[in-house]
Amino acid sequence: MTDYRLLIFDWDGTLVDSIGRIVDSISVAAAACDLEPRSDAAIKGIIGLGLPEAIRTLYPDLRDARLLDRVCRLYSEHYLALESEPSPLYSGVAESLEAFRAAGYRLAVATGKTRRGLDRVLAGRGWQAYFDVSRCADETASKPDPRMLHEILAHCGVSPEQALMVGDSSFDLQMARQAGVGAVAVTYGAQSVEALRLHGPRLVIDDFGELCAWLGVRSVQDIVVEG
């Protein structure tokens, strides 16, 4: 197995169970702007993109910049209201991230969230200094453009072959492939396993904790039980 040094994670749908809130927030914002409703499946299909890119993908005929800004603003307001109680981490995430840190891996986040949004949720968990680096869609190119990963690799001084991208969307996997980075797909997020497998991930997992076993990292729970 490749000697990975850097693990890069998507946020929504990979580390955090927020897909339902994203779908609801887009639906509410679209309805408030008198836009035609989109199915839950269609909305899940754009999760991972930056918010403006996601709205343009759902509504390709939307060319009014002011209307686009209003949809984005209403989305953010509704999502923030829902996040008064933070979206929970998926099962096994907290323990696995601790195990990766203990094993010496560098950790990063590559997300379609805004910088303001990511900073808010990291602060809510006391994780402001938890990851070595993070990149957000509003401060670089949106997925699947590989620029986000190029910047993370450069910051960490790590080659593409030594990094692994973990995500729940085709955009994560496309971005990784374009950056020359290996990818792991999680099946419990926004997109179907069939859609994910089309992009040739090195591993497909149904539970975040499976990544520990694949990388040969002992989970914190195993260490506690053994001790």
C-alpha cells in the first residue's frame, strides 16, 4: 500500500451528517424565490459544489445575478437556523480522526462550504486547530477543479502520491483524480454507490471506521479495550 502521509476529508456527507439539512435549505430558498422545485435526488446530486455553482447547476437558466445572490442568502439563513443544534458527526468519525492523528497522519479538509461556514462549525466543536489545513469553495476553485487539493498539497509539502481524498460525492472523486490523488468513497452520504464507483475510487466504505482498518491504523476504541 502507498505510504500515505496526508488524509484529506470532505465535510458535509463525509464527516458530518448534514445532507438532510442541505436539501431542506435549498428547497426552502428556491420556493421563497418562486423557482421550480427540484427533487431530493437532484439536490443531493449537486452537494459538494460551492453554493453558487450548485444553484446554477440546479437552475441552468438562472442568469439574474441578484436572484442568485438572494437564493444563496436565503439558503444560508435557513441552514444557519437549522444548525442552532450542530449536525452530528457520523459514527466512527471522532474516534478514527483521533487514531489518525495519533498515528502521525496530517489531516486536512477540502469542502464546498464557505470559509465562514467551516470556521463556524469548527469553532462549535473546538476544532479550530484540529486540521493542518483546510480549503473552502469561496476562497479557491469549486470542486471538481483540482486547485483546492493542489493548494493543500503545497501547504503540507506532500506529493499527490502520499495523499488520500475521502469524500461522498463524484465531485470529490473527480477532483482527486485530476490532482493525481488517490480517493476513498463513503456510501452513506449524498450520492449512490453506483455513481461513486464510476470514478474508480481505491476503496469504497460503508462506515467511516473501515478506513482505519484499510490503513492499518488501530482505532482509539481498540487501544482502550486492549489497555
